[in-house]
Amino acid sequence: MNKTLANYLSNTEDVFDNAYKTENYEIKKALVDFSKKLSSISGEEWKEIFNLMNSNSAAGKINPKEAYIVAISKIIINCAIESNYMFAQYENTIWFYYFKYWLKIPLNLLKEFLKIASKNLGIPEHIASSVAFVNKLQKQIIQDAYFDRVVLKDKTLINLKNGMVFISKDGVYFDNKHHPKYFLKYVLDYEYIIDEKSDDFEKFIKDSCMSNDVAKTWQQSIAQILVPNFSDDKRICLYGLNNEIVSDLISELKEIIPQDLIANHFNNEDAKLEDLFISSKDIKKDEKSLENIIFIPCKNSSDESFSEHTFKNKPAILNWLIDGAKEIIKNRRIYIANECSEFNNKFNLVSLFVKESSLVKTPKDSKSTTSSFENVFKRYESFCELYDEKPLGSYTFNKELKVLGFEGTRRESGNVWYAKFA
């Protein structure tokens, strides 16, 4: 049976893309490994099983085909548990626990596995290959593979090659065993090493920042994904780093941060780590938009890409993120360096216009000097043209001036600001 299953699995042609093939290959290999644990049951042994089932039946003698279906499902599930594997039904889909993580079994592969498993257990081929029999067996195993997964509401869990890391308000805990109860659908390809450090990676971060405080903000702004039930709804702008370096950094971090944490952070299964970042060219330069940005002012970057630094010490980078998460949990917020706050203010185009054009407030009384809305807005448009910036609309611009504390009034000649250009 094992040879038959292995041949089928290895020769099956997928009509899906490469990503699916990779995923499908893993579950194929898992089922081949598990199939080796199934032992053949003789005709006499099947008779004993039927006699036992009939003796426990209050409805009389059980139909042999129905008995096969119920018995095979129980045998497969129990054999998996005894062999440290497990089948589980989740959202009407069957999953298979393979040593450290759960793998989804595609429906067509599940049916083929059940046919071959049935033959291996001694079921006559004409029964095991019957469409009706296989369909009923599939429904039976979905019903029998009940699984009550544990949901961690106040802990973050990361599944690694050598165990699981738990992050909570009580600290960081490492368990060197893997448990199916958490229903983790991945295992990262590196180990947790508690004292591992990467001087090269941290040096790159610090060398790219204006100060150590800015590097601290950078660390915590990314590490927030590891903090359970934490999101400040702010995106990160690595201002000054070229797009290639930012892209390479994100690619590196995606190999370290599991996708389920990203999905949980954004409360969106389709979320990507890229969603945490924003390019400076995509930022709307109004007060409300800027409130949702964490600026990380970086030194002018060279054309050298992040990947050329070959930061492959994943355990060390994970520790860097965990250290940042600890600080967030301790202080209940992300540390924002003064340079980051000041840069946010400088990035506000209306604020910068007010400062550079020396627009000052005047007393709010009838004799006070005023400037018309139209005149101030035209000066603002000229300012934007000088700096090659796209101006806000007049409505938003006036709204931004009010946020900065400017007051206006309506006159016969039109709306005016209590303001003047010094």
C-alpha cells in the first residue's frame, strides 16, 4: 500500500501554481509517512470488529458497508493519535498534524488517501473504490475528526523548529515542545536561541538612523506585531531609505514574522507585512493623515541593497523584535523619539508653509489686521509650486489652518483670517 500511495502522490499532476505545489507536496509527504503506520486487518479480525459493533447495536445487525465506514474512520483517527499525528476538522475541511504544525488536505487528495487506506486495511477493492463508499467515508471522517482548538486571547505564539515562543504581559516563555492544540498552520525554518545577537543587523539599523532613540522607535514600531492585542493603527515611513532597501528589509522580516501574527494584527486574513509601511510619496500631508504615521528619519541611503548585507541570523533578528515587544508591553505604548515627532511636524506642508512664509496670528477683534482666505491660499499654492509639492484643496487647507489655531470670520468682502504675513 505504501508503494502504491507513494507512486500516486509523486505522479499526481497539479494544475495549480508553484505555491500550491509546494503546499501540496508537504501534505503528500505527510500522508505517505502516516500511511506506513497503518497495518493490514485480516478477514477474521474484521469479523471480530463487526461482531463487537453488532453486540453494541440496539438497532439490530449493522450493514457491512456502513460498519466498514465507521470502523475505518475510527481506526485512521486513532492510529494517527497513537503515532503522534492527528486529523482535525475545521470549517468543514480536514487538516493533518504533522509533528509540528497543521497541513490542509485538499479534497481530491483526501479521497484518494481514503481509498488506498481502505484497501490497506483489508477492504475489498470493489468496495474501497466505490464513489458512494469514498464519499460516505469522507463525510464520516470529517464528522469524527472533531477538534477543539485553544484560542490564546492574551498571548502571542510563534512556532519555530525547536519549540514555541509565548509573548504576553508576563514576559517571554519558551516551550521546547510542539502542541497540536494551538492549531498552528506553519513552522518557521529557524530555531529560537534566547541569547543570540546580531551586531551587524543592529549596526545597520543604528547607522541608518539619526540617533539611538530613532533606532529604538524603529525597533518598536515593527515589534508591535508581536504584542498581543496591540495596534495603534499607525504606519511606518522609513524616510530617507530608498525603495530597494525598504523592500529588502520587509522581505527579510517576512521570513521571521509568521503570517498569522500579521493577520491578527490587522484583523484581516489577507493582510501583508507591507501594509505596516508607507512610502513618503503616498502620504497625504494633512494633520489627520500625519497623525497615523510614525516617521523614522533615516540618513541618506546608498544604492546598496539591504540584502547585500546578508543578514541571515534569523534567531538574532527575532530577539531584536522580542526586545522591542517587551518595551511596548512594559510601557503600554511605542516609544516615539523627539526626532520622529519633530519630523512629523516638518512633514506637515501647511505647518511648514506657515513657518516659512511667516504667517502669524493677529488679535480677534474688529480692528485687527486680517488676510483674505483667497490671498492666503494663493500664497500657499505658490509655496507648494516652489517646493514641487501638490497643494491641498482650499477646503482642506482652511481646515488645517484651524487645526494650527488660526481663526477666521466672514466679512462683506468675503472670508478672512485673523492673520498677516510678517
